[in-house]
Amino acid sequence: MNIIGKRAWEMAEHLATPEHLFFNRRQALKGLGLGLAGGIAGSLLPSPLRAEDDPSAGLYPVGRNAAYTLDRDLTNPAFVETYNNFYEFGSHKRISAAAQKLPIRPWVLKIDGLCDNPQEIGIDDLLKKMPLEERLYRHRCVEAWSMAVPWSGFALAELVKLASPQAGAKYVRMETFQNPEVATGQKQTWYPWPYVEGMTLAEATNELAFMATGVYGKPLPKQSGAPLRLALPWKYGFKSIKSVVRISFTETRPVSFWEEIAGSEYGFWANVNPDVPHPRWSQASEELLGTGERRPTLMFNGYGEQVAGLYAGLENEQLYM
């Protein structure tokens, strides 16, 4: 018999605000641009953009995993879909329209490195192999704003199991697509394209590490990282790489995209810590995107009970930058 204990950051599933109720309680507002414009992105709120029909649309919505709930309302989807960091399409937040140029079929994921089951697998075949579920996660950007998001997808541990890493594998390296013809930001040669991220194998197999393929009960829109992105909710958002095409198992610690650019500001670990400021701003509080509300930042973004043990003995590392 499985006994699931209630974690410190959870509340009962019935208290998590469903999407339709989230909108209904705002119907009295005269428009999203007026009613929610007090926040960091109020001026960026057109109607939500929808990507072209996704072949995986029939898989959604998926069942919610009641072990992963929230202490706050879900973020309005209009903000999630129109306030995006995706440097492949520009170094600003208004990239959602440009990202629609990204072709997401065919999409092949390469699995290689120190593993017993290297392969190249199409995204739709991968989805057939994975146990899809929905999880409600906090998402904390290094820029001191946050979202509350209902990701759909599967535990990264399931993908690790599929690959069957060898004894020498200590790290997981992920890489996004490279296609400067459609992602014009990749023509900026001062960036080290393609975008690369990495984590330890222990982090990758932690229960919270999640590969997102959908959001709000639908396939991921392109600007959110379709068709496959990472979600590491205890780390700053730049660690959650978008539009992944390659996963490699390695003995050597990868150098991530932002670590290569500015390692003193955006390190390998990038765990959320309210007591460790960014060199140019405080991390003590965060703005809940679309509300104008500020809240104190939570250590490990509120997931310390699940992840703090991953960093025992690493006190000399820059764990929070």
C-alpha cells in the first residue's frame, strides 16, 4: 500500500484554483489589460496566442497528480503565453509571435552518451512510452518574478530509465534545437548556441524533475518550449531548457549556456535562495506575474523538503547563483 505524506508546501487538491474558476472571478473586470495591468507584464497582454494544431492534442488533458499542488492561484494563461524568455527568438519578452515559426514536427530527441540504450526517437513515439500526468508547480525566474503553472508531461526519471545510464554517468546534459533560419536570435554570434543546460544525475532522478509537454490541459505552445521542455521548480527558470532535441549522459559536468556567458551571475546550480542576491538585484521577494502582488521568496522555491538533501557536502559550491 502506498502512503503519500503531505509535504510542507502542499495544500489539499480541492483548494487549488481550477482554470475556469480563475477566470470566472475576474469576469467583473473590464479587460485583462486593465484588470491585471498592475503587474510586471500588464502592458504585454494581448489575447493568448495559439500554436498550430499539435498532433498530440488528443492526449490532453491528462490526470492531475494530487501530490503536486500549490499555495496560490494559477497564473492567467494569457501571461504564461505572452511573457516569455526564449532568446532564440529575441532578447525581450515579446517573442510569442516570432516563435510560431518553429516547426515542431518532425521532432526527434537524441539520447546518447554513457547509457545502454542510446536512440533517436520521435516526440510522438516518446509520448506513447511515457506516463503523462499534470502537476501544479511554482516557476521562479531569476529576474524576481514568478508564475504558478499546471504543466503536463512526465517525470524526467522515466526518461532516464528509458536511457539506462551506465555507472560512469554523473551528469545529464540537455541541448535545444539550432535553426537560425527560423530562430533569428541564433544569428547573434556572441551567444554560445545552441542553448545547453545540465544537472547531476541525482537531480535528474529527483521526484520533482519533470519533462513538460503541455500546459493548461493542452500541448505546449511554441513560445513555452514545444514540444518538450524541462521543469525544475526548485531552480531559477533559466535552468528549465526549452525545445529539447538532445539528452546526453556524461561523466563531465556540462557548462550551461548562461554559465558560459556570465558564470558569476548564472551558475551551474542556480537553486532559489532568498538570502543570496543576484549581483544587480535582490532575490528576497518576487512578483506574482499578472497580479502586482509581491511575496517573500521561498528557499528552494518552497521545495526544500524534496531537494535540500541533494546538496549535502557541497557547501563550498556556488549553489544559489
